[in-house]
Amino acid sequence: MAETTDTSTRTGDGRQGYGWCHWHRGHSQTARLVQIIEQSSGPGAGLYACAPCREQRGLTPVADRP
Ligand SMILES: [Zn+2]
């Protein structure tokens, strides 16, 4: 009788913090969603900015807003 204590299959939910920065138009591991574009049809699009660009433009991630 083998116990399955496999925790390696857990990937967690650390998907945020990696993606594309729309401000300097490049990949960034610090990119966060800072703006949501509402669209009349279909799902809304999001704009992502990396840490340096957020600091430079004074952008606040959507998730950090009250
Ligand atoms: Zn950037």
C-alpha cells in the first residue's frame, strides 16, 4: 500500500508577474495588469506594465487598487 504524497503536481497559482509589457513592448517578468479596456463585445482586453514602466508612468496595478 503506497501513500501518494505527491506535491510536485501542484503548480500553484503564480501565473501573475510574468508576461508582456505594453509600455516598452517587450517581455517582462514583472508585468502586472494595470488597465482594463472595456469592449462592447467579447471579453475586455488588459494592458500590462512592468515594474520600471509602472514607476516611470506612475501606474498602479489593478489588483493593488482599493
Ligand atoms: Zn515595461
